[in-house]
Amino acid sequence: MERMIIFCMLFFCSSMALTAAPHKIAKYKQLFKTIKLLETTVKDKDVELLHTPENPVDGCLFTAVTCFQKGTLKLQPENSQVNSTFTQTVKVLKRFTFSNPGKCESSCESYEKKTPKEFLKSFAKLIKQVIR
């Protein structure tokens, strides 16, 4: 009887782990699509350059995502026609959380500054790495 209970508990725990992973992957894929949408509506001329993390090591993913979130707040819409869509998209990116703080010795300011479109391309690349 004890073995049966242990087996059932093990089965339940493993099935919960398997269902959680696809949900996270779907969330990251939606985030990737959101970033791609933002790339087409962001103003890229006469704007502030943004600190852009590129190829962060595993322990620095949380710091990199935090840098990207701070940077998205500085983005501007290309024109007034896309302003409402743009604002909603930025809110989605701001609410995103990455749950692995890790230990990282670099800060946002240590990354090179790039244009908003390059910034978003790097953000999309990072999310793609997380998906894999």
C-alpha cells in the first residue's frame, strides 16, 4: 500500500512539472511576438540610446531581463497613430517576470548603448535563448 501511495505521489508531481513547462514556453513565445510587434512601431531616430545586454551568461539572465524592462520604459512610439497599441505592448513587457535571479556582477550600465530597434532585437534574441 505504501508503495502505491509513493508511486501516485511521484506520478502526480512529475505530471505537474510536465504541464508547467509548456505554459512557461507559451508565455515566452507570446513575449517574443510582443517584442517583434514593438520593433515595427518604435521610434528609432533622434532618441536616447539604450543599454543593451548581449549574450549574457546564465547567471546574468535576470539582470539582462531587468535591463531590458527598464529600457522599454524609455521607448517612444514611431508616430501618434500607433501610440495606444505601443503603450499596451510596453505594459505587457513591463509585467513580464523572470524567476531566476542568479548571481551577476554586471549592471545595466556596463552594457553597450544601442538604438531602440537594436535593443529590441537583442531582447528578442535573449527570449529565444530562454525558450530553447
